[in-house]
Amino acid sequence: MTTKAMVTSTIDIGLTASNTQGLISILSRVLADEHVLYMRLRNYHWNVVGMAFGPLHELFQEQYEDLANEIDDIAERIRMIGGISPGTMTEFLQLATLTERPGDLPDDQTMVAHLVADHEAIIRNLRRDVRASDEQYDDVGTSDFLTGLMEKHEKMAWLLRAHIEQRG
């Protein structure tokens, strides 16, 4: 699938059509990655076992609930700037940089490590996206929006990392 952004109509909010296309492409990929991570969190929430079941079950739920809100905000941001949000699993899987792990039910520590890696990948992408939104596409609003999202992922990664780090 092409990552060509779908634009609904011409709006006049100070963004060129070309810049709008670029921003929608970024936001669509971010939305797709959020969906892949959301589903991994749900899967691990349902299937975690072991001594840390209780705290991890709750933490995974907190994170997927937070992501559900972020997913809605990202899709709405796409709409606000004149685009059409992708909305199917097929589109998300084609646009995402994160990959699924079908049938993969690791132990609790490996689950946490996978989730940390996913958050960190999203953070790295968002750092590039923040700069591109501002410098390449001249949209400080989207840049600010993505900065806030990046900070939320930094916190989620830190909370997970605390479950697997050892003092040295």
C-alpha cells in the first residue's frame, strides 16, 4: 500500500497541500504503529502469567487504555488538517514500522522487554517526526502534538523498564 495521504478537501489553515500530504503520511504511520502496540499490549494483558501477573496485568491495561485515547487523538489530528484517517487493520499493518508477533507468548520479562523495544522504536520515530513536522512541513501544531505523544511514550517505556532493570 502506498503511504500517499488521502486529503478530504481544501482547507485554509496555513499549510500548503504538499505539506499537508507529508504531515498526513507521518500521522498515518504513527497511528498504525500505535495500533500495533495497542494490540500487543492487549495480547500480553490477556496472556501474561507468572509471579508478576497482577502488576503487569494492570500496567498493560493502563498502557493500552492510554494508547486508545492517543489513537483517537492522532486520527482526529489527521482529520483536523484535512486528511482521511486510515481505519482498517490491513492499512495499519501496511503503514506500520512495528511488526506483529503472531503466536508469540513469551515469559513476562520478555513481554516487558518487547514492549520497551516497541516504545523506544516509536520514540525514535517521533523524534524525527517532530523535526520534520516543524522544519520540513512548517507545522508547529503537529510538531507540538507529536512532542507530547513522544513524552507519553517515554514515560510508558520507563515504567516498563523498571520491571526488568537490575541495579548494577
